[in-house]
Amino acid sequence: MMGRPFTITVQYLAAFFFIALGLGTYGCGDSATVSEGPPVRLSSLAVTPPGALQPDFSSNVTDYRATVSTTDSSVIVRATPENSTATMTIDGQQAGTDQGISVTLDLAPSTKSIFIRITDQSGAQTTYVVIVTRPASSNTDLRSLSLSPGSLDPSFRSGTTRYTAQVGSGTARVSITATLQDPTATLNVDGQGSISGQARAIDLGDPGSSKDITIVVTAPNGSLKSYLVTVVRAALGGNFNLGKLTVSPGTLDPSFKASTTRYTVNVGSGTDRVMVTATPQESSSTLQVNGQVANSGQARTIDLQDPGLPTDIEVLVIAQNGSRQPYVITMNRAALSADNNLSALTVSPGTLAPAFDSDQLTYTVEVATGVTSVNVAATKSDPNAVISEDIPNGGQANIPLDGPGTSKNVSIIVTAPNGTAKTYGITVHRLAPSTDSNLANLTVSAGTLNPGFSSGTLTYTVTVPASVDSLTVTATKSDQNAVMSSSGSVIAPAGVSIGSVSSSLGLGTTTTIQVTVRAQDTVTAKDYTINVFRDSR
């Protein structure tokens, strides 16, 4: 408010005008004052996005502007009254202090007036307004651009605006399809309004001419962007270019382009023939493959040289006017592999010594005397190699062993695809039956062995008091494959390490307990004798 400050309490705008009118009409002898700023104020006001109000927030200022981006479809408005007892609505929605209220914006371009009304307990009311501007889009990019027949060079990218395309002399028109990134933008193709994503037919000039097709994108804000596609129509009868060339199996290197006339293709040694398919750009052109007439788009079978030797395949395109262009494919057939290695070798049961290595050719394996056969598994490094001799090409065999104490030689021949061979040998030693008839330990339930236990000591004495009327002897075999018995009864069969025998004792007498250990060979045996004396008193 300009001029001399005056204060007047205002509840309604109509009352303000009434008072002003009364003062102006009737005059007033006494001075009157009116308070500056709205009667009910906000202490804070924020809009996100963008976060900044124009002008900066002041409780005395009620009108603001804010600008969001084209892609923002809503804003969040937060406000806090100075008077905590005041009530507030934001865009017609009841709002609490600093409560974010989401307000939906209209489609761009648009403006949205958002009213924040606060009312105190006396009924005084103030309205703040934020005018949010959502500008029109400036997106002038295409999402995609394609041509049929033909292909764009370079491949389409929204930031690339100039392209060329080659078509045959027999192509009198093309269809071009442009799709907008922003569906609200407008599209003009070759001077005519077009619909995004729909093909437009464009007539070309005479054979040998080029046609510039301009695609103009107009953004909603009026910004413009032009894309240019130059379509080159081949001269009549002079097009000796290929439109397509493939080899199967194999891949052309470099990738096919009509202007590239020499290629290489690498195939495995096992590939002895390939299929070549060629299609001229101009349907009136003729084809020859290795001097033989060929049909456009139909595969021709070409035999290759021996492994390790290259084969050149010539595809000749003859235009209507007689001009010629040869395309040459050099087929590199890999030489036969010389890999005659094994990548893995195992024997079960048993362990190779030394550990397997593809360059180590001889191994030994020891197995227990009770093992009558082993399984040998060999894996070829080159799956095209051949395994022979004691192991079939499948790589696994069960090898029977001879009797205990004998050795068995297993031979594995690996022949590489080129014919070179390598022999791996495994010697399997089947151990002879053990002759170990020793005890590893000997204990008694009462008294003490004299002398102390030693596997080589066969006779012991034990003295016990008269109160001990029985004694248990516990023996542990050195080789669990031995058999342990006492008084003709087995107390620990083969496979069981520990056995025990008990005997009653007479007063004042000596009782002999004998433990016999018979080795695995069933021949070697050893008797351990324990003489136990029980005191008479």
C-alpha cells in the first residue's frame, strides 16, 4: 500500500469497499489507519517441483507463480498458517499444517491456479494463489525411422539427421515410417502432414536418380527439427550389386555390405561343404557361383578343400547392361587337430601316482588285495579324437585284475584327428594278502602285564589279588584284516580291530589265557600268552 499508512480491521472485502466509499463520500474529520498485509497469514509456502516461487515467499504477498517441466503432471503444495488454530484448504482439499497436498496439472501447455485459503477462528479469511505454468514440450526427436524396401545408412539414431538408402532400379516407390518420441508433436513427411508410426508411400525419380525425403518434426512449443533421407535409385540395367549374401555354416567377415566384395569365413575341420546364397539388388541381374549359373535367393552347395586348405568361392553379378562385379568368399577350413591329450584320467578304487597331468604318460595305482577289478575313466581333450586299446572311445571300462600280489597293465591310446597318437599307461598293483599277525595293543582288566606290552613279546605274566576271581584280556590287531581267536573261538573276525576274552581264576593258581592272531594270508600266525596268578590270601 502506497502513501500514508492507515489501519482498518477488515473481515470481508465488501466491507472494505463500503468503508472506502463512505470515507470518500462523506469525508472524515479524524484520521483512520488500516493494517498492511492480509488479515490471516501463512508463515511458509512451498511447491515441489520446482521448489522456487516467484517472487520469494513473504507472508504479506498472496500472489505467486511457479514453472514446472513439461513432464511434470502434478505438484505437491505445503503451507503453514502463522496462527496454529486457523484452518486451511489447498485446491479445495482440507489440509493440515505443512501437509503435502498433491495437485494434478492439466496437459501441457497449461496453467493451473492453486488457491490456498486460511480462515481464523473469528472468520477472517485470506486467499493465497500460486499459478503453476506447465510449458509446451520442446521434443523434436523421432523415436524410429525406417524405409522399405532398403535400409538406412547409417542406422537410425534420434540425434542423426541425414541418411542415405540404396534401392534397385526397379524400385519406383518406397514406404517411409517415422515415429515421434513425443506423441503431441506433429509430423510432416515430404511436405505432407503424416501420422506417427504410419507408413507413407513416396514416389522415386527415374532409375539412376536420387530422391531427398524430408521429415520435419514440430514440437508443441513450435521448435522444429528436420531429418533428411536420400534414396538413391540404381541406374537401369547397370546395378551389379548384391543385396544379400550368406554362407552356412559360417559367418562372413566383415559383415555383408553391397560395396564390400571380399570376405573370409572360418569353419571347423569337420566341415567339408557349405551352402552359399546370393540375392542381387536388381532382380533383372543374373548370378554365377563358381562359374555355374545360380538362381537368386537359392542356396548352392560348394565342396571345400581338405582340412587346412582354403577354398575361394566367386559370386559373379551380371547387370542388364553386361557390367560385372565379382564377390569373393575365402573359406578357411581349419586343419585337423593334433590334440591327442587326455584332459582327465581316474581309477576307482585307487589313486594315480603321480597325480594326473596331460603330459604325464605313465602311472601306478595300488589297490587292496580284496579288489578284483577297477574302473578306468579317460576324458579326451579334443572330443574329435579317438580313444582305443584297453579303454573304448566312450572313455570308460571296467578292468578285471589278476590274483592278489599281481600287477595289471592298462593301455590307453589317444589318436588326434590328424592321426597322431599318444599312449597313456597305468600299472595297477593288487596287493598280496597281508602277513601281519601282530597285535597293536594288549590290556588286562586287573593287574599289570609283565613285561609291558610290545608286539614282538609273546608271553606275559599278571598277578592279581585273591579278591579278583576273573580277568578280561582285550587285544587290538595291527591289521584289521587278520583274524583273532582264543581257545578255538574267534573273538575278532576280519574287519574288526578289537576283541576280548574273559576267564575265571582259581585261588592260588595260575590260569593261562592265549590269544592267536592269524594274518590275512591265513598261513602266518602268532600266539600271545598271558599267565595269570591269583593270590591265595
